[in-house]
Amino acid sequence: MASKDNDGGSRPKKISDKKRDRLARSKEQFAVLQESLRQSVVQMEQWGSWAQDLIESRDDEIVALQARVDALETRLLREAGDEPRLTNAQKREAITAYLTDPERTNWSDREIARQVGTSPQTVANWRQRLSVTSRRGQDRTVIRGGKVFKMRTDNIGQNKR
């Protein structure tokens, strides 16, 4: 601040040592804050770069997963199209083949129906048509829950009293 002299000119006012020290400390603190701010900006830029890399890697993973899903969908559709449905005549031939095969004739109607793609009643009807002798008393091979076992057929269709 300037003060007026007798001659009308202005001269600088003396600053006390205390004020000079405070000003010097303020400049140092300002410099420290500026450096801290600069380091924060650098760190934020690094974090931004890291986040961008993370987003890009996640995008790459998503694209790879989508490609796998598409490939599986294509494969399933192709496999579904490779096995056309059987006609009734083809089903009849398959049921007859199962029922005349010595190893498979003891399979249950339900398992043969599952293999051919028809109802168990249809297999039972064909079993009855092809049967010359009664099957009563014979054992059948049954698959339930992934387990294979023999089932007695003596009492099938019998009323319990």
C-alpha cells in the first residue's frame, strides 16, 4: 500500500517481518497444494485409464460369451434338425424290432416308447398283437431314475381283493 509524502508522491509501505513470514508460508502451502492437486489429477487419469481398460476387457468377455452362446444355439438347432420325426410306419417298424429282439423284448413298454418316441400304450398294444403266448409271469427289464432292474409282471392288470 502506498502512503502519501509531503511532496505528493507515493512510496511503498513497509511490510513487517511477521507478515513477510506469513506470506512466505502461504506461498509454500500454495505450492504444496498445487503439487497435491497435480498428483491427484495424475492419479485420476490413471484410474480413468484403468477403468477404461476394465470396461474394454469386460466388453471382450461379453462378446466371447455371446459367441459361445450363439455357437451352442446353432449346434442345438442343427442337432434338432438332423433327427427328423419318425412317421407312424417307421414307429411301427421300430416297435416291432424292439419287441422281436431277444435282448430288448424284456424292456418295459415305457422304455421302448421313450426310445421310439411314442406312447407306452401303443407299445403295449403292439406287444399284445405280436405275442403268441402270454407274457404273464415273465420278468421285464425296467429303467427308472437311471437304474436298471427286473420287474415281475405276474400281477399286472389283476384286481386286488
